[in-house]
Amino acid sequence: MTTLDKQRFNIAITAMGGQGGGVLADWIVGMAEAANWHAQTTSVPGVAQRTGATIYYLELFRPQPGDADTRRPVLSLSPASGDVDLVVAAELMEAGRAMQRGFVTPDRTTLIASSHRAYAVAEKESMGNAIADSDSVHVTAAEMAQRYICFDMAALAEQCRSVVSAVLFGAIHGSAVLPFGREDFEQAIRRGGVGVDASLAAFAAGAAQAEANRKPENPVVPSPPAEGWHYRGQDGGIRQLLATIERDFAPTLQPLLQEGVRRMLDHSDLRYAGRYIQRMQRLEALDAEADAGGEAVGRCSTVAARTLGLWMAYEDTIRVADIKTRSQRFERLYDEVGIDADQVSHFTEFMHPRLEEVAETLPAGLGRWVLRTRWAGRLLEVLFAGPKKLSTQGLCGFVSLYLVAQLRPLRRFSLRDAIEQTQIDAWLEQLERTLVADYDLGCEVAALPELIKGYSKTRERGLRSFRAISAAARALSGRSDASEILRNLKTAALLSEEGSELEAALQRHQLGHLFEPLPGKQQASAGCASQYVDAAAR
Amino acid sequence: MAERSFKSEVKKLHAGEGELFHGEGILAVTKALLQSGVSYVGGYQGSPISHLMDVLADAREEILDDMGIHFETSASEATAAAMLSASVHYPLRGAVTWKSTVGTNVASDALANLASGGVTGGAVIIIGEDYGEGSSIMQERTHAFAMKSHIWLLDPRPNLPSIVDMVEKSFELSEASHTPVMLQMRIRACHVHGQFVARDNRKAEFSLQDALQNPKRDLSRVVLPPATFLHEREKIEARLPAAIEFIKAQELNEFFPGSREDVGIILQGGSYNTVIRALEHLGQADAYGQSQISLYVMNVAFPLIDDELLRFAQGKSAVLLVEEGNPEFIEHELHTLFARAGCKTQLQGKAVLPRVGEYTTDVVKAGIRNFLQAQTTDLLQHETALSFVPARSLSVETLTDVVPARPAGFCTGCPERPIFSAIKLLQKERGDFHISCDIGCHLFSILPPFNLGATTMGYGLGSASASAFNVSSDKPAISIMGDGGFWHNGLTSGVGNAVFNKSDGVNLIIDNAYTAATGGQDILSSRATNTNLATNNPISRAVEGVGVKWVRTLTRTYDVTAMLKTLREAVSTKGQGPKVIVAQSECMLNLQRREKRSKRADLKAGKRVSEARFAIDEQTCTGDRACIRLSGCPSLTVKENPDPWRSDPVTRIDNSCVGCGLCGENVHADILCPSFVRVEVVRNAGRWETFRRRLSQSVIRRLQKRAQRRHEIYQLDGAA
């Protein structure tokens, strides 16, 4: 335990711009000076005045008898490793950084940190998942800090309609690390004079939570995998399909497939859900055969149930219009901005359908004809394509999207469906062949559709990587390290939009020719057209 | 108007004799200037002395005008330095301030001229030494300028009484030695909060009006041969001895005797607190600075006072010199001094301390320990590890791969971001360009997610630094300059130069109506009205004035499509001289501050207030994050994918969104996904608007219920 009667308290606060680190430092100094302590604070904002992290450093010195005017303590302007009593981090990774800098030591430092995350650009911009591991920080903090107090102070602040600094100030009080009473703390807030009531509420909440929770928050348990879908409705067709799942599939697979059926129903209809199950039946049969050795049951099918389901529930114009007009979505948006349905508000949707997306909504033959026929394409482009702003709370905007969503039963005749089903079948065919020859490689191929994400150009970029790696899988078939190479190729594909890393990785295995160059502005339409020709030829 | 207001703090500047003054370092400096009887103050803002300029600007009406002090925001550091020429012939005290070494670089022409002829009235330069942690510039020392031009350099101990005292003394020193004086404030000292006992403010006896009424000239003070040869001699033979005499008489440097006779430490005033803390950790000093080791604290870093130094070294077997930064000018001079004087004391400096980098407590502690272990037979001999230095556990090492770097970036809703989104899109179409950058917020373009820009050569030099690429190419160089840099010198050094040399390059001038990076100060082209300054002078007119034929002004940077179109046109237009694009939108920080206030008032008055922010449909977002790579907005962030079947995080917009509209513009310009929606909330809506809403909502709800029926068949007890 920190000795409360010590002479000097050294405090480091790390916060990002806008978190109120300066206000917190001022409160602490004000509190100490009101008690006739010597107090000093300084900060290093630099360019961090914008969005980087700022460190505030404070020293509070208890007045000693005989100090009078002759002796003044010499206070340091920067924290030294091993010489900090209290580290306050307004964000979790900043707590990690404070530990890296040696400010947190087991013999004396109390570490108070908010467990919420403000993600850094490097974490956000990645094409895959680059989010830093919070648990490592918790583990290190438990080891390095004398006491570690950590909870989501940003959420608490939001509940109190205040800022995180007030909750942190409360947590400092709750941690009982400074020899000042509650009244001293609250008085410091009152003297500040701005947003006093909200700050006091947040302070109280922070103090209570810190008192209750002087141990690290239990690491967030990842949400359990989808439980599956327990249908209790009376629709005969659905019941029959679910019975098929129970009859034909391993129990471990069943929840996944039930969830898949729900997704197909949500996306299209029962017929489509049936198609999903049929595809899975073929695959599982092969899987069981190939995996006769019997490691994890149906590893490949488990992966494919998910990737096939996601692919089959592709996001076309109909799907987007459907989601955008649902009442649950409206509720979620109201909730997000903190209003209710009766308050006047406007939703403006930003969309940019290209001619391709418009044509794909048409019946396959007509859609292909439009794409082939310059004047028809031009006409459709002028009528429907291009940057659109739609007001979905206005009648005109809502009804037009609603009507597009009503095209759902006709989706299976659309050009988009023809293209997707052709590609899915090609992938399944390759998967089935690979599975028999090289099980591990098959599992990799099963996961490949994860690369196909997004819309229009983004989706094309994903498809390009998918095609290149699928081709690589064919070429590598028979090699013992094929599955490992495929895994590396997939990682490389997620490194940049241009795909230069993927190209380099392919070249390392003499597969560079499989990489289609990114269509330039001029070739873009030609590239797309070939995709339709492909689809037509099959 | 600047980002931070000191309106309430400047009231403290009236404090009189004996009053206790609480405040930040820069506020203390302002008070010290008033106590010194200055007649004029100028400078150019930049961290760490931006707030000094802001305090002065806010103090103008409160106190400066009444005291007859002229304050101006100089056009550049060169302007500020030249301003000091008012003290050449007249007994006028003046002070200027800037960020160093960058500001000193800009000012050095005027400074060298000022230092050559010398001054009559006290001329002081408050230097914000931007070195070490938190610095935003190249790591150099202002010390070199002090030495080369013979300007005395004060480096006071970083506590408010010492700083205030030294500011006052610097004017006296300047007058006693007819030499300008620099007073150096390190980053933390500028922001340190402390207290000191005030003295009365002093009004100058000789005013600027007096000077204008009785103009003086003295040819021997003008920098022109043969006077220049006289000046050089004067510096060494008259001014230096006078300065040394003053410094000694006033005891500007401090001796802190300790119980040890054999060793001592020589240090610059600015390092004092750090050295004391290091000694305390090593058990050689107490919390009040009482040290067993003798200290000689140089509050004057240049010139050195030879006999004080020799006196300190006398009888000691070794002294340690704590001198931050490189080259180690003081150490070199001390070695020369000891050698010439036959002093046998061993001098150690960079031999035990690092040659580069900030001298933090940890660094100084290690240096002092090594010094004492080697130079004494009894101190710290058995110390194997430093006390206070924790053993780093393995788990701390693992954080290296976990904790992400957090470089500074554009603020939420920054109007500069869309400009770089447009350049990124241009590069997607045409391949990469050579882009030369400048100093200012816009330099954040060099960082992810934009990764744009190859060089930055100095404030206002963005366009000038592309001047070599004045050759025929289908991909001309693109140079970027902010409005701050443009007015600082870019108009002549960059745009004028490009016109004159018939360059075909593209000059992008970012006009956010403030020098935003330094804290939102007004400039010539600011759109706000400012009673003290002449604003509203458009950049486009200035560039046309120097002969630019191709000028495009875009008044809404958020229009990415228009920006992209203009850029396309600029890079493909040939033979018309430099192409200048002025991209205008107000700095979001300033805009928000203004709007928040007026919205609050409107809301209270019952007027219609609408607020917009963006949101994302997590069901349609597939987690590719192309949007983030094109924006990097702090409010555009990520969260775990709500769909357990997908592993990659989805994009999310948090509550800090200010609804600038860039997300929507990017969706349109780059054909991104359809997940973005702008939600506008209207408060105090009118009757007609409320009626229309009710009407449309009733229809929408009916349709939604109809659609819901389809989902009901399978949503009974569904998991999701």
C-alpha cells in the first residue's frame, strides 16, 4: 500500500486531445494548493495538441514545518522511471505506453486506466484485423502496478453526460492514493466552475466504481459462437428443412447450418435456403470421406458452412434496399444518436451505384444486353446510376428503396444472381476436388471467400485476390507445403489495396502470372465486361 | 481568434508589488515583460511559445494599450527580429518571441545585423527551445546562433521566480553590454504551473512617440563597411567584457556549495531541476535541492564567465558538465579554458553522458553515477544497479508488439482531410506524383492513412522546394502550402518564384482561415473580422498580383469530387505558368467553437437548430475499411464485427462526429459502400416540418409493418 504520509506525490497523466487531461491536472493542483501544498504541473503537448497523446506531470509536495519562505522544494518537470506514485491513463493503450516508459513499478505505482479503446490509425486502416490485444496490457499491468484499477471510464462518463477526466478524478479518490478527502476533491471541481454538476456526477460514479473494483476488470469474454437458430414457427417447409439438417449432418455442424438457413431466409426465401443445404450436403459427404482419418469432425465443412453462407447472402441492390428500409435499422439509428422516433430527424443515404449494379438487378439476359449495348447502358446510367443521396425518412426516398427491396422474389432471375451462383459453383467444384486430394489445402480453399468483401470496386479488388489465390491453389496442388503457401498468400492479399504484396508473394512461387494487373481507369469497364462474358459462357 | 483564450488569466497581469502570482510559465514571462518597462513586443507563434503570443494578444486591450506598449503579430520571425531595430538608436526596451531553432533560422539575417551594430535599449528575444520530447522540429541548439552572432543566451532555472527574475535582468544585461539577449525557455518550462511574488508593472519613460518626434541616426551603428569591422572589434573588446562584468556583479550564475570538496557539477540553469532529482535518487541531495556535491549553475549559457568557472574548478579533482544537445559547445570552450589557464581539474561531459537527446532524469542519473563512481573513491562504489530503476519484466517487453504508435493526425472534421482524399484518388487514377510538403497541420498528410508527400523544407517553402522539377513532364510536381506558410514567405519564395521562372507546377494552397497548427491565430486572409488586425485579404488576389494566370478557388474542400476534378485539370494543363489551387474551408476546431456557442443560444431562444452526424449500417458494412484508408478521421473508427460469422472489425462512427460530410463525399467520389448515412436531428422544429414528418412516418411505418410480416415466419425466437 502506498504510504499516505509521504512527503511528495508524483503523478503522470496520459491523455489524448479532447479527453480533458489538462482539466484533470488543474483539479489536482487546485486541490493540493487549497491545502497549502506546493504543487507543480507541466505538460508536453507539442504536435500532440491535435490527436496524439499528451503527458501531464504533476508533483505535490506536503508543506513541512520550518519551510516558511526560506526553503522551497525543487520539483521535477518530467517523470522518472521508478519514481511515480500514480499513473492515470485515459485510454488503455496509453496505460501500456506508460508501462513501456518505466513509469509503473510494483513497489509504489497505482495505475488507474480506462479500459476503453481509442484505436490508432494503424489498427483502423488495416484490411484485416489489426486491433491491439488489450489482454496483454491487463496482464502486464497486473504484474507491474502495485495496484491496478481499470474499468470503462468513457462509458461511465457518457452515462453521466460528462468527460472521462471527471471519472478519472473520481477513480483517483476511490483508489485512496492521495491524502485528500472527498470534500477536497469535490471542492476542486466546484472551483473549476464549468459543467460542475455533470462533473460531480461522473466523479461520484468513478469513485464508487474504483472503490468497488480495485482489481482489473475481468477481460472481456469473446461472445460465444452463434448458438444456432431454434425455430419454433409453424411453417412446414422450414420445419422440413431443419429436420433434414438434424438427419444428415453431424451434431457439431447443426447449429451453423441452422443459422445458415436463417440467413438464407432473411436474404431470399426457403427455396434458397434449400439450395444452401443441398450444397452443404454434397460437401459434407466428401468431407467425411476425405477426413476418414477423423481429426476434428468436418473441419472443412465447418469453415465452408460459414463462407458459403456469407457468399450466398451477397449484398446486391435488393439486399441493401431491404436492410435500409427495415424498422429495426431505424430504431438502431435513433438509439445511436440518442433520440426517439417522434423527434424530427432526417436520414440521408449516400450511395453510388454504377451501371454494373443497375444492370445486375435486371433479368440476366436483359442485363447482359444492356451492358453490351452502348445506348441502353448510357440510358440506364443516366436514369439510375451515379452518386445518389436518398432521404429514407422522406416518402419519395423510402418508397423507392422499398420498391427495390420488393424485387426480392425476382432476385433469382437477376444477372447478379447468375454471376454469383456461377462463381460459387466454380469455387465449390474446386473445393470438392481439392478436398479429396489435399485436405489441409481444401480447408484453406474453403476459407478463401473471406477475401471477397465490400461493394463495386472494393469487391472487384477482393475478387481479384480470390481468383489469383484460387488459381494458385490449383497450381500448387500436390505440393506438401501447399496449404502453408496458401495461408501466406492470403495474408499478403490483406496488406495493401494495390495488391503489390500479393503479387510479390505469388512471384516467389513462380506464380506471378496469375495476378491480374489492376485495371486502370480506361480498362476498368473492359475488365468488368470480361467478368460478364465469363459468367455467360458458363 | 486563437484556440485558447487567456481573457481571464490576463487580468492577473495587473498584480502589484508583493502579490502572489499563480500561473503558467508563459504568463509569468508576460508579467516579467510588463515589470521590465517594455515599449514594444512582437513575435511569431509556434509551440512551445504559441501561448505567449496568445496571452499578449489577449492582454492588448486589458493592459498593453494602457501602458503604451505596442504589440504586434509579426509576419514572420524575420519581421520580429527586425522589429528590435527600434532599440538600436533609442532607449526603448523591446521583446520578441518565437519557436527555435526554426524561428531563429528565419530571423538570423536580422539578428546578425542587429547584433553587429549593437543596441541602446534592452532588446530581448524569448526563445521557445523546441528540443526533446514533444518537439515537432529538427533537433538543433539555439546556442550556435548565440555564439556566432554574439547574442547573450540566458537559460534560467525552470521555476517561475528564476524565470521572471532573469527576464528583468536580461534587459539590464542587454543595455549594459549594448548586445541583444536571448532567453531560452524549454518546452516544459513554458507550460509549467507555479507561483512567484509580483512586482509593480513599469511604464517606459521614453515612448515610441518620443522616438518618432526626435529621430536619431548614428552611422557607426549601421551595418556597412567600414563600421562592420569596428563592430567585430567592439563585440570582443567592449561588449563582451561589459557583459561579463554585469553577469558577475549581478551574480546571474549561481554557486551551490556542497559538503564535497573534490568533485562538482557544472550545469545549465534549465537542467537544474533534473540534476537535483537525479542527485536525490542517488542519495546525494534532498528534496529542497541541498546537494552534497557542489553545483555551478549557469543561468547564462553564453558567454561563459571564465574566472567563475576556474574558481569553481579550483581544488576539485574532477567536474562534470551537464550540457544538453549537440554539438557540445560549452564543453569545447571549457576544455580550452582549462588548458589555457593550466587548470588540472578533469572535465567530463559527453564522456559519461549521451551525445544526443533530451537529458531526462534517468539519463542524467546514469551520467552522474558513472562520474561519481569513476572520480571518487567512496561515492556509489557498491552501487551495481541504479535505485529507482525498475527491472523490466518480460511482460513489459511483450507490449512492444502490442501498443500501437499514435502519431498526430488531422482533427475530426478537418477541412484539410478531403483535399488529401482527393489527391489519393488522383494517384489511384494517374499513378504517384512527386509531392513537396510544407509546415502546418497539412503535413500530417505524410502519415498514414494518406502517405502523401516526400519532403518538408521549412515554413512557407513547400512550393519553393519543388522548384527543381521545373521540367516538362506529364506528371508535374505538386506542392502544398498552408495559408500560414503562404503569408510567412511562400507568396514570394514559392509562388512568385514559380511565376518568374515559368514553372508549370501545381501549387495547392490550403486556406483554413487561421494558422491552425499553432493554435488558430488570425492571418491576413482570415475571414473573421478582428478589430486589431486587417483580415479578409484573399490569397487568390495576392497570387494574381504576382502574376499567376491559372487560379482556382474552391470554397468547400469537402466537395471531394470537385477537388479531384480541379486537380485533374491542374496536372494536365500545360504552358500557363504555375497553377494555383486555393482550397478554402474553415478550421473545424474554430468553426465548432463558434457554432456551439451560437447553437446553444438559438436552442435556448426556441429557434430551429439542426445537428448532423454520420452513422454506419453495421449490417451492410463488410469490414474492408476502404473508407478509413481514404479518411483517417478520428471519429471514423472500428468495432468488433457484430456478425459472429465475420472476423474483421466493422467501421463505426463515434459520437465525436461533427457531420462534416466527408464520409458521404468519399462514398460518391470513390464509389465506396452504401453503409454511410447522415442523421440530422432537428430541435425546435416548426409546425409544418413536424406535420410533414408525421405524415411520412405513418406511411413508412405501415410499409415497414408489411415487410415485417415476411420476416416474422422465421424470426420467431430467432437467435439474431
